[in-house]
Amino acid sequence: MHASSLPYGMKMKRYLFVFIISVSPLILKSQTLNGMSGLLNIPSADMQADGTFIMGANYLPEINQPTLGYNTGNYYFNLTFLPFLEVAYKLTILKMEQTGTYNQDRSFSVRLRLLKEKGCLPSATIGVHDIYSSSGKNVQYFSATYIVFTKHFNLKRTVIGVTSGYGTDKLVKSQFVGLFGGLSLAHSDFKPLTLMADYDCKGINLGGSLLLFNHLYLLSMYQHLKYFTGGIAYRIYL
């Protein structure tokens, strides 16, 4: 059927679809539940472009903080102010056991890229999450020290990203202890969408991310194949 013979509503949907594709990159650099660049629940070696500022929020089921036994959420501010340096300030909503009221745990994270992906070489990044937590070391639920590698492969119209890393137990309650890894997949027919799967040292996560109009970012995932969770973020270029 020729485009001119389509109903008006179908024409508008087609134009919107083409526009969304045209303003979105093929390789989407995602934000994890921690507010740092990565896949679903693990970091990757990818970095945002220099001068990228992101603010977002995530819904966190109790699996993220099993010792608390309740669902919660976080919100964060992320800045890549050098091509190889990323920092984030994150606030997690906590329920005070004594009073039953809610408070915020403030924490800082930083990532440093050691090697940029080039030719056969993957990119390499080291990171420390929750360097400082305002609630003390015993509630640093998202702390981590790690090194991670990422390599992208172009297969015709599809880009597959392979990420592998190792986390240490140098910090109390480190989120990633041992090997972790994941895959991402983006197709040129629908550039805004990236499908992902990762293993975060505790379980397998499946999900995807969607970038609309090059600014609004949506994340949805099936965490540890038990809980649905997700987040929303908005990014600008300074």
C-alpha cells in the first residue's frame, strides 16, 4: 500500500516512528539501577559523551535491599565532565525502624575509563560505587569496587555489546563479588531500543532500555527473573 493511501492516523504513527529513529543513536549508553552507566544492574565500560548530565529515578523492589524487607526507590544526578571520568550523587529512600518515617541515604560513586574501545581492543573502566554513604558502612547496599571490559561487534545491521567484569569485596556489603557480565543488542531498524541481559553475581536480569528524542530514557527489567522494576531518566549535553 502506498503511503498516500494510508489513513491519516496511520500516517502520523509512521512519521513519529521515523522521527524517533532518526534522533536516536544506534548504541544506547544505558543507566543502571545505580544511576551509573551500564546494562541493567551491572556496570559496563561504556562512557557517556563528555559534558553529559543525567538525572533520574528508579523503583527498587526488596530484592535490591533484602535485609530491609520492603520496596523502595532512589533518584540520582550523574555527570560525565571529562571523556574518561563519570561521577554520580545518589539518594536512596530508607525507612527508619525506630520511628517508621522515611529518610534518605546519600552516596557518591565514581568511574574512570582506562582504555577506550578501538579496533580489536575493548574499553576498560574501573569504578567505586558508594564511596561515602551518609547512613554509615552497614547500609552501603550498593557499594562496589570493580574493573569491567566492554566490546561491541557489528553484525550487518545489529550491534552486539559484550561486557565482562570482576568485583572485589573491599567495601562492606559489596554488590558485585566475583565475575559478572552481560549482553546488549541494538538493531538499526529500531535504534532507540536496546535489549539487555546480565548476571550481577546474584542472579540473571532481563530487560531493555528506550531512548526517546535523544533525551528521555526509560529502563524496564525482570530482576533475577522474579521482580519487575524500572526507572526513568532525562539527559542533556552541557
